[in-house]
Amino acid sequence: VDDDPVVMEQMMMSCPGNPVQNSGFENGINNWYTAGSGVGVTYSVVYAGNESLVLDHKNSSINQTVSVNAGDCYEFRAYGKSHSNAGQTGFVLDFLDASGAEIGEVSTDIALRS
């Protein structure tokens, strides 16, 4: 994450059976673990709903552990916006086994948008 505001919103708010709690950040950052400074919500730049996440400092991040059922199919969607190319901005989805050990990872960068 770079030093300029990064606005992210997950679009699973209306998904039945969504295992992510407070996925649209409509309740601030409740249910999310945060790291670094500059983590909050904004009302001024949103994709849908009334709020979206802002990561406004280098190395700030959020995460949430979600339990799923083996063999079931899940879809993850997230929308993000970066205001600067001064650092890496993106999403990372880690896959953990039952003991919490990482068994896989998928990541993608967010392209610069003005």
C-alpha cells in the first residue's frame, strides 16, 4: 500500500451465505483485523453502499479469517482504487489448512486510477 489513500470495497454485501463479516464496511472496520496506521472508512468514494475502506498509509492492511467447507465453491470479488504508483497496492487471498498453516496464495495488483 502506498502513502496516498487507497479505497477498497468488497462487493459481497448482498450475497446469500456470505461468510465474510461486514464485507462492505457499512459498520466501519468492525470484524476486521488491522495493521499499520491510516486504516478507516470513507463516505466520499464508494463503489456501492455508503462506506468503503481507506488504507491511507504505507504498509497498512486489513484481514479477516473466514471458515469455509472443503469441496464447496466460493467466489471472491473486491474492488479497489489507487491514487499513486509510489508503492504496491493490491489484494492478497491466503489459503490456510485447519491448523492455520498457509497452503496457497493468490494476489493481484490494483492499477493506478486518477
